Amino acid sequence: MESQVRGGTRWKRFALVMVPSVAATAAIGVGLAQGALAASFSVSGQEFKVRADKLVGHNLIQYGSIATGKDLNGKDAAHPVVVSGFSDATISNMCQSVVTPDVPFFGSITLQLNAGTQADKPVEATNLYLDVAELDTDAEFKNIDIGVAAGDPSNKTGIQPNAKPQVNPYGFAQRAEVATLSNVKQKAWATTAGTFKLSGLSLRLYQGSKECY
């Protein structure tokens, strides 16, 4: 079964249950012992933007959760997110940006990262989990199941390792054998991966705002 969808999601009311999600982020690291970084860290007070031409991921699982941490003033903060997990994914022409405001003597500073710009050398990730706040994309799913339990043991990609208690294993989720996302624009709070290979990595700092979109 295949399904096509195009949409933009804003989580002001946490009303939409699931949306397809896309890749990649500032963590350029490799995994811990379980093959995926623990998802139980506190998120920073800044969300970041990701743009990509295409993401192809296998064994998609998506469910609702809460990303918690501090805002830039050190106060407790919580953000409703869609968690999207993939057993593995490739990402073509990825750009990630985050703007840090009020830097002394400089004002706003933008960190911009680009990778996978060559067609034959995309970004590659395994055990990839994304905490997404907003997404615009064209999406196609192969063999999709909507309404499965998030913690169903038959899900090939499961709930994040060491997931926070806000994740209800009996709550609503959807899964798909293959998810193909094109023309991706995303805002996210966190990404973790077992491995994250960024071919042709370019990282630059800019004064002012120079986001990926």
C-alpha cells in the first residue's frame, strides 16, 4: 500500500497525531553501546531548521512525545513533538541551521551545516530518531500501518532507547516499511543516531540570520 501526502504542521495545539519527519541535525556523533544515543537528554533552548532535497528511510515508526529542557533564560520548558524513528536513512543535499541570539559584541550568530551535496554521496544514518516540531514535505509511504501501538513489539524500529516517561507504549503510532520525503523543510528540537555519516561536511558561522530556509 502506498500513500502520498503534502502538508505543513504546527504543534500549537498538539492536535495532529503524526506527520512524516525528516532528518538530521547537529549531532555528528556516533552511537553508544546500544547502537543509538539515549533520548533522555534535556534539549537546548533553541530549535533548529533542516532542509533537504530527499530523505529515504526504512522501518519508520512515529509517535507523539514531549521534549523537555530549559529555555535560553534557564527556565523549565517542554515542547510537544512527533518522534520519527528509522532503522536507516539516506539524506540528499542536507542543510541545517541554528541562530543564536544576543551574542556579546556580535548580536545574532548563525551556525550553518551542509552535507551530502553530491548525488552519489548522501548523508547516511542508522538508528535515527527525530524530535520534530514543524514539517513541510512531499511524502510517500510503502506498506503503512496507521493506528498501531507505539510499543508494539512487532515494530522493527521501536521507541527511542531510554525514552522519557512521556512516551506511552500503548498510545497511537504509525509505521511504514519505507518512507520517501522530498523537498523537506523542518524545525526540530533534537536528533539522535547510532551512526551519522556526513559526506562533504561544510560548517560555517555567519553574523546575523542566515538560515537554510
